[in-house]
Amino acid sequence: MKRIIICCLLASFFINCDKKSEIISTVKVKNDLSLDREFETVEVDISKIASEKQANLVVFDSDDNIVTSQTVDTDLDGKNDVILFQPSIKANATRTYTLSISDKKQDSVINYCYSRFVPERTDDYTWENNRVAFRTFGPAAQKMVEEGVKGGTLSSGIDAWLKRVEYPIINTWYKRNDIKKGAYHKDHGEGLDNFHVGVSRGIGGTAVKVDTSYYFSRNFTSYKTITTGPLRTSFVLTYGTWDAAGKQIDETKQISLDYGQNLTRFEIDVMGTETLSSGITLHNKKGVTNQNNTNFWVSHWEAIDDSEVGTGIVTTKPYFSESEKYVTSKKDESNHFLHLNVVDEKVIFYSGFGWKKSKQFSTQEDWENYLTDFSQKLNNPLIVTIN
């Protein structure tokens, strides 16, 4: 969800009388919505804390229980800049958390939020959390297509891996595929890859509209992994300059996925256009599309094989422009687009899916209620202060 960054007031820290922990700061988190809230990630700035102390940073709730946290080196300079945690707060309530240097340790945690470059399957970049998984395609896959080599992929669309287990599956699925090509297209009890992307936008791929036509980038040209862990994975994908009817577009995507969310976050630095569009594929054009201009989302619900999948894109008011269901006879180019304003050469949106077989959502209504709930929280972020 929307990121909340707090600067630690190191001058205010004091040492507990038991000498076992140093309280760096107390963080008050207020929920002013009439909705219970969880799985929203708070970021606290720890850049001024010495590296040797950062290893012992722990987040406690008001009952002195350790809260799962994750430190991140956001600029990859060798020192962690922020610590992440996810508060759990009832409707219209406030909770206090303590950031301390402590001898106490977190219990062993699973890195549910994971991503990596995958050279063994051409050059995918793939990411997941405990609910969903995605992938997109790199320059070697593009070159194969351009040179007529079988097995390549030419697309900047975002693929969905329909997982139905909480634990990480990326490495397992690729290993199976190494042993038997196409193995991840069959459900072995964990889910499968049966979501066709082709040259479509998949779930959240971008485009530039000029007059009545849409133009797309090609595959990403380079990547940089920032973090993986129990609460977040994030990375950067860079794209070569691409042409949109004479407009030269430069695009860099910082992508992240947090624990407990079905939507992945895209923060895109873009030059050469005042608007950018993010789309979801309409596949065989038999699904149901919807849009909610009040809550700034578009959605699509369709049958895939023996189940159903909901897909969607959500943004915030500054970036929202309008939506468009674009249908064409061109293969894989029918998409439901959310048009986005470029603000200070940037757009931010969230896109993702829910698979009925994962037992997260049963109906189109369930899925669209999730998008509305997500939007309300995104557009009314938790209020975080330091005492």
C-alpha cells in the first residue's frame, strides 16, 4: 500500500533501565477509516543508525511482542536505509510501536516476498509473495524472436502465475521446467502458468496512446534487485528508448510486492509523454470489464480453463485520468486501459489478480470489493507520527 516514511529522531532515544534495549523511537499509527487494516507496510528511516546497531533493530508492539520487520538498503550503497513493518489496526483506532536495539530476536521468518532474474528460462524476471506471482521478459527472449529462434518472447506485458499456496514457488516451478519443458503449465497442487500474455499488456503492462493507436515498449533491457524478505520484494527494470508515433519514450520501472497483497506496485519514471496507460488483457474478449472512477480502478473477470480470474489496476487521484475498453481484431491487443497522468515525470499504480482456485475470491463482486477496499486505504493512508 502507500508508503509512509518516518525519520527517526535519534537524539530522543533513551536506554531502558534493564540495559537490554535502546529505544530509538516510538511510532504511533492511526487508522482514521471505519475499516480494520492490515498488510499495509510502514517504512521508518534508519539511515542515521550505525551499521553495527542495525543488525539488532527490533520492532515491538504495545504488548512488547516482536513484530515481523525487514531492513532494506534502498539505494544499494551497502547500508540499510529503512526498516519495514506491517501494523494491524482496528477501525478508527491508534496503536503504538517501538523501534529498539535489542538482544531479542525475531523468530525465524520465511522470505515470502521473493524475486529474481531467471537466466535458465531465457531471461525472465519473476516475483511473488504469499498470494500471487508475476513475471516479465528480458532482452535475450526478445533477441530470439528477432532472429527467428524458437522459444523467445517479445513482450513488455506482465504475466501472472496462478499460485494457490502461501509458500514460495518460483524456484520449484523453474526447476520442474528444467527437468521437463512446460512443466509449470500443469497444476501439481500449487497452481500453474496458464495465463496467456503474448503482446498484450497482461496485468499492468504500459502503453502510450497517440490519436486512436497504442504503442508499447519492447522487453526490459536491464534489471537491479533491491530486496527480498518476509514483507517486501522490490527491483528495478529499465527499458530501451521506444517510439510512440514520433514520441521518444524513456521508461524505468521500480516494482515492489508486499506481503498479504494481491496487487504489485509500479512506480515508473517516464519521459517523452504527458500520459501513460496501464492495461489488462481481455484475452478472448468474453470476460466482464468494469471501472470505478470514484475509486480509480479498472477490472476484468473471466473464465480461464476450469476456474475464474479477476484482474485489476488501481491508482490514486493525482494520476487518474480515465479508462477505456479497447477492442481490436489484432491478436492479443485488446486491453482494458487505465489512463494515467504523468506527474513530475512519474506515474504510480498497482496491478494484480485474484484466482478463484486459490480460495481468495469466489466471485466478480468479491474481487471488485477488494479493489474498492484497496483503493480506499491507498487514498487514505495510515497516519504515522513519532513521539
